[in-house]
Amino acid sequence: MKADHIYRIIKQARRIAGLFPLERVYGLCDFLGGIWSALSLFPVSRIRRDLRAAKGFFQDRAGTWPDLKVLESKIISNHLKILSETLLLDGMDPEKLMSGITFRGLENLPCDGCILLIAHYGNWEVLGAALGQRFPIHSFFMDQRSGGLETFLNETRRGFGITLIDRDDVRRAVRALKKGAMLGVIADQDGGPGGFQTRFMGRPVSVPRGPEVLARLSGVPVIPTTIHRHGVMKFTITFREPIEVSRAPGSNGEHYDFALRMVRSFEHTLSEDPSQWLWFYDRFKPRRHISMCREPLPTLQWAAYSVLGQLLLLIGAIPLMIWKYRTGEIPCRFSEYIGKPEVKSRISGGKRVVFHCVSLGEAGVAIPLARALAHETEDLEYVFTTTCKDGFELIESRFGGSGESAEKGYLGCFYQPLDNRTWVANFFNRLQPDAIIISETDFWPNYLMEARKRGIGVFLFNGRISRGLARCFGWFRPVSRAMMGAFEKMWVQTSQDQSRLVHMAADPGRIVIAGNAKFDIFPSLGREYDDVERVFRRIGDRDVLVFGSTHEEDEALIMESLSSDCVPSEVLLIIAPRKISRAGDIAMMAEAGGVTVTLFSHVLAESSLGSLQQAIDSPDPAAAVVYANGLSSARASSEYASRSRSGEVPCLESRILILDTIGHLFHVYAHARAAYVGGGFRPTGIHSPVEPLIQGIPVVVGPNTKNFQDIATQSSEGGFLRILDKDENPITLLIQMASCSRKVKDDIKAYVASRQGVLQRATRDISQWLIEKAGSSGVQRRESEKS
């Protein structure tokens, strides 16, 4: 049909609609909406499908969910009302229109230009007409499939004072904004291949880049704007708080943050009355340009992983667990490995987060984040999962166990369920988390896919991705893409970590290169700090050099260096092995070379209990190595422990003090003149040099710095980190570094300060996500009560 014929038909429909009172027109729309829904005419089936998919989202936001049939009828009725109102706008008296309009949030409008962020909600045509009566309003327009409909709509828009701009004419739009005009942009439809990929009502979508691009080019704020129908031609127009955008080019993380805020504003609008949104448009149709929609799992690869995974569980993991249990490395907590931890029920209206830490180092990063998030977010409950006994003990000791003495919100620490679909489902059924925060690294396909299926937000904090991990998942890219789609946001340490995640098919828009979060971690001055202070009062004013996170190669180098005459006898060496179970072996190796040794736990026991002999004579043989509140550190070999009981081993006069306890190393660094960080002579690379740098002391590391390449390079250039060759004497080099100038120490402090802020930003973003996405927060309840 020709455009002019369609135009005449629309004009005739306008005349017919104008013959009836508006109340009659609205009543007819309600009647037809009920009939249309009952007969399931097109596109009711699609609307019904989308509503069912979004049911969980609306229940979280509003706490209730109306009858599906009633909601379908209201949606179709509202769509018919939009059509009727748009027809009647043609030739309507502006005063009659404005008599039914109420404005809210006018204080959020700037004096000069702004971009109005609009959704297909209420009646956007009425919104434009009303704004055209009060403000210099411009609007983008796009070609309609029907030329006659386009002509009718554009005539009506111009009649109410709206200046139309072709959506491809960006220059004209920017000029208008700089001159102080308003520009309405409807941005709740598909953003195409170049859009930001995120989630809208829990569904993967592409969001248009246009609003952010225009805001950056013009320097004006973006104002989320809504129009809500609440009667016969009665509307409320609300201007919400602006989304500020810098004119400087943004990073991928900043682009994604803007898209997230834009989507959250739409979700907030829809949660008020979902029936007023344009459900006729198939917003959630799977599209090729949305990587998260390319989700049909590769059945062959997934089947191969499932079969191989179950075989590995039967052949390797389960026998290994039994062996570790019998050797005492893990306690009898097998129910947790099959996803059945004992955890109390959720509090009503609260939010629950799972922090996953593979081992001790990752737990040290997650603990401050958990505390900061609990302080920032109301009614937060959280649990920890780990795969390591040392990590388990550290978490339990820091949070006071899982009983009445535990910190508020802390529900306990459990072992991570093995990656079996049934066991993972058991785990989520019991815990019912809103979010999962993975500390540094640990990706399990079944675990992440189950979280994604349930709409649980997954975050990666302080991400560190090894080359081997990226290569492994790169071979199974379709599986990796489906798995990576579970992540809401990923904070990684370096650009190399980002590129490896992208190689694993992660969405680049969700990755933020934030730096190392360990620069923000300052353990509280609690029990561990008091322990260290007591021990160092016994040590006196001896110069201290610390060897942290050492392995066999590092320890052999230390013993070889001690055999030379260049090491002053008054220098105290503190060795903190990566695995404290090796403390006894190190002691025996040192004594074999004629070097006196003692254990940190023995000095601590003597300081805490009055005398070492009192602890040794205790009925509990482990009392000599139990500090403060009872966390056992009895790791020394039986031969060395027996010699300690007999008093043959000197204590404070020893040349070596072995740190055989958990949680004290950070505070020990504060008393050192310089530190050596181990792992540099192993293929895996050095451990984190951040802790000694935070304490303001120079560092020596081995040649393999691959895990912390950027920190090692920058610190080396700053003169406060030295890379050791195998032929060099590490103790001599540490003594040289210990005599560094005051300027070097000031440079260390400045460098540390420049790398801080990751923890604060992550806490803010996750807390905002929990409040806005998970819903049901106390803040939201108060807002709803006020409204």
C-alpha cells in the first residue's frame, strides 16, 4: 500500500476516534485487551514468554508478581491506549494536553542542555508533546516501515514544537546540545553489533552507545526521564538524578559502567508498572551480535567435559580427598564437597554473597572486601568457600568462627563443592546466593553455568589469569564463552590478564584493569598484630631481614649464603615458608649447617604463657605452638619438636627465626629492614611483593617475576626492588638494600599510594549492584514507603 493511502487511513481513524469521549475510548481499549489476551492473538505468546523469563526480576524488585493473564490483558490494553492517544494528539489543544501533565524532579534539570534518556514506557509521544510546550526540545527520528505513519508522526511532533533530527546527524545534535537544547533519546531497544553488551531484566542484550557518545561530545549530563499514565490522559513526567559523563575518552570499564547505569534506570522505571512498557517489541530475541546469546552449548565439547570431569572425580579427586582426610590435611567435611553445607536460612529482605578463595593468598584478598561490603550494604549475609585448609583456618580465625562470636553477617566457611552438576545445584539450593565473588582466579564450568542459569551475579576481584589457564580454555572457546557470560564485572590486575580473559571469550566491556587490590589491604591491628609486637619485644633491637613465602630453592640459597663470613652474626633472619608444614625441615637443615634456629610459635608461647616450659609441660603437646585464641601452628617435624622440648635449641639468640604460624607475616614485615619474596627460582614465579612494599621496605626477588611483572618492573625502575641472580648472595643484597636512603622509602610510599583505590571502587560497584539488581534491600523498602 502506498504511503499516501496509509496516511489518509490514519487521518480517518483519528477523526473516528475523536467522535467518542476519552473515557469511552479507554474503556474500549480495556475490553479489547481482555479479548485479545483470552484469544492469545499475536503477539500474546511472545509477550507471555518474555514475562515468564522476567518474573524473577520483578519479584526481586517488587516482592510480588500479578496474575499472568491479568498482566497480559493490561499490557495489550495499554498498547491500545498508546495508539489511541497518539492518534488524538493530532490537532489536540496544547492547553488541554498540559492540564493532565504533572512534572516531578524539575530540580534535576540543568540550566543549559541535557540528554533525556527515555524508554518506550507510558506514552513517549505524549512525553515529547508535553516537553515541547515548556522546553526547547529536539528529538531523533528514524524512518518507519510505513511512510504514511512516519509522515503522520512527524507532523504531530512538529505541531507541538519538537525539532526533529535525523538519528545519523550527530553533528547537528551536538550543536543543539551545546546551545542549551534538550535532546530526547529512546535507548531501550537493541544497540546492534556496536552496542554495549549487558543484562536487562536478567536477559542478555546490546545497549545503544549513542547517549554516552553524545554526552561525551557535548559535555552535558544524561537525565533518565519517565512518563507514567495514571488516568484518562493523565500523566506524571519524572526527571531522575543525572548520569554525569566526562568529556575525556572513557575506558572500557567506564563505557560499561555507563551502560549499566542506563539499564538500571530502565529497570527501575519498569518495576513501577511493567504493563506500561512496549512488550510488543521483541527486545530479548537472540541476536548474533550479542555474544551472550550465542549460548547453545557445544554439546560435543560439553559432553566431553562432563564425561572427563566425572572420570577425574572418580579416579583422582575423591581418592585424593580420602587420602588427605586420613593424613589430617582436611577435616571430615565430605558433605560440603557434594554441595550440602550446614547453613542457616536467609533473612527476609536480606542479600547473600558467596566469596570464593582457592587458598591462603586469595583469602587474604577477599576478607577485606567482605568486611567493606558488609559495612556498605544493609542486611548482607556472606559465606566463604575455599579448597585449602590453611585458607579455611585463616577465614575462621579472622571472623570468629560461625557461632555466636562470629562477626555480623558472617555465616561460616565451607569447602567448595566439586564441579558436578548435581552437587553444584545442591550447593546453590542450600545457600540461595544473590552474588558470587571469586578472589583472583578459579573457574569451574558447571559451577559458573549453574550460577548463570539461576541469574546469580558473578564478579571476579583482583583477577590474575595464568597463561596456562587461558590456553586451556582457549581450546574450548565455545564452553569458555558460555561460562564467561556468567560474569557481571571483572577487576583484573594487568592488561595481560585482560587480554587472556578476552582470549577465553570474556566480554571486554566487563573487564576493568584496576591494578593489584593488595595495595589496599591493611590487616586490622588485632590479635596477630599483638602477637608480633610481643615477640619483637623479646627480640630487642636486632636488625631483621625477612624471607617471605619461600620454597626449597630459596631456602637452599639462604643456607648457602649463611655459610659465608659476610653475614653479621647480630642480623636476625626470619624465614616464612610458603608451606608452614616445612618449618621443621628448614630447622633441621639449618642446624645441620651449624646455624641456631627457633620457631616463632615457641617464642610466642613463651611470651604468652609466661614460660616455654609451662607450655611444654601442658597436657596438650600442641600447647607450645598454640597462640592467643588457640589456632594451632604445630607444623614442625617430630624430631625438631622433641629437641625443642628438651631445651637444646636457643631462643632469642638464634640467627634464624622460622615463622610457622598463619596471619603474622604482614606485621612481621613492619619490623624488617628489607625483605626477600620467594618463588623466583620456580617456574610458577614470585609471590606477591606487595605486603613488604606497603610496609615501606625494599624488596629482593628471584629472576622469574611473571606473576607480578608490572610491579617488579615499576619497583625496579624506582630503585626499591632488586632482581637477584642465582650467583648473588641474597643476604648481602638485602643488607645493601636495607641501607637505602630516605628518598627511596618516600618513593615506596608514593608508589603504594598511587596503586590504591581498587577495593573502594569494587565495594561501591558491587554494593550498588546488590541494591539495584538483587532488590529487596532496606534502602529500597524505605524509598517505596516514602513514595
